[in-house]
Amino acid sequence: MEKQVSFQSLKRFNIIMGGLHLFQGLLMIILGLTVTAFGDFKLTITQNFLNFDFTTEELVSDSTELFEVPFFVLVASFLLISALAHALISLPKKTNDIYNADLEQGINRFRWFEYALSSSVMIVLISYLFGIYDIASLVLIFIVNAAMNLFGLDMEIINSGKEKKNVNWGPFVWGTIAGLAPWIAIILYLGGAPAEVNEATPWFVWAIVGTYFVAFNSFPINMILQYLGKGKFANYMYGERGYIVLSLVAKSILAWLVLVGALQP
């Protein structure tokens, strides 16, 4: 296959995938504004702090509610962020040229910046469903997850133009460690809850976590196959298509599971 044909095919593929993200994101906004059960499903963000108990004359843990965020806004946001990224690399000629030039070097900086935003919103949403309401914890989870994706960008930059046998796996390892941190926090909250609470957790919450965890691990597998260069993955463009498909599947399934869950009694 000619390289230019591959670029043209990938451009069309990005436009189609961006359109699917955009359609779902706008649909989530419409449903959030028109379907009461979905629109009323909100996140209450809190702040924990130390307070002085004048009765016991001791410092005690306390918390206050900061603000509420409609759930559908977060769900729509990670879909619309992806739609914007697909549009940015496909439609303006200047950014499309940058995208193609990067692909020739085995890099896609647009992907990693988009993932740093969209996947961080997704993991914050999941963390909230398991009881992490404190703004400090949620901010840390967002930043650590974003850092994981930026390690992915470093992985591509550092190894650009290198032979497969000389790949530097350092950024991949550090990114994996960073990416595990939010899951450790979720597991700690899950493990600290009484058994009866976990048994009463709605089915859609488990479905969301399971789906995202599988998708979460599919992305590094795609990267590993790219850098091993086996079979079709010897062509970086093939792995690029893999990232695009995984992104759409993960975000779409998560978005609709959240919608279905929000409409449960």
C-alpha cells in the first residue's frame, strides 16, 4: 500500500470516528437536558480538612460540600474531546500535515494530549462511583492519569527512528506505574467497604469498571505490539488505527453504561 494512500485512508477514518464521537457526545447532552433521571444524576464534590472540636479539644476530620457536577456533562465531555481531536488532525491542512509528518516518525502527539484529558475524565468518573468524592483525591487521580499518557508521548519521542531491538522501554514502565495509581485508590476504597455494601453496588458500576479496565489494558498491549513490530504492527499506521478503534469502543461502551445506570430505579 502506498504511503500517501495510507494517509488518505487514515484521514477518512479519523473523520468517521470523530463524527461518531461527536454524535454520541451531542446525544448525551440532549438526553441530559431532556431526560430527568439522567439530568438529575449529579456528582457532589467535597473537600476534607481538619477542624477543631471544642468539646473534646481535639483536631478532627471534617468535610464540606463544594459543588455539584451533572454526570452527563462529564460523560459528554470525554466524547467531545475525542471528536475535537479527530477534527483537529483531519480537517485543517496545517495540523493534518503535522499529524502525517509525526506518523512517519512513529509519533502522534495529538493522541497523547487528547488521552491525557479524555481518559483522565473517565477515570475520575469511575473513581467517584466507588466513593472517592474528595476534590484533592480526584485532582491527584486526574493528574497522575494524565502523566501516564504523557509518558506514552515520551515513549514515542525517545524511540522515534530506532530499531526495534534498541527500544527504550523506560517511559512505558514509568507510565505503567503511574497508571496503576488510580486503580490502587479505587481498590482501597472498594476493599474498605463492608461486604454488604459491595453486594449492594449496582450492576452497572461493576460493568463500567470491568469495561474500562479491559480497555485500559488494551492500549498498552497495542503499544507493545507496535514496538515489537510483529506482523501488521510493523507498520506504525496499523497500530494507529488500533488506538483509534480502542478509543471509540472504550468511550462508547462507558458512556452508554453510565446512561443505562443513571436510568435505573
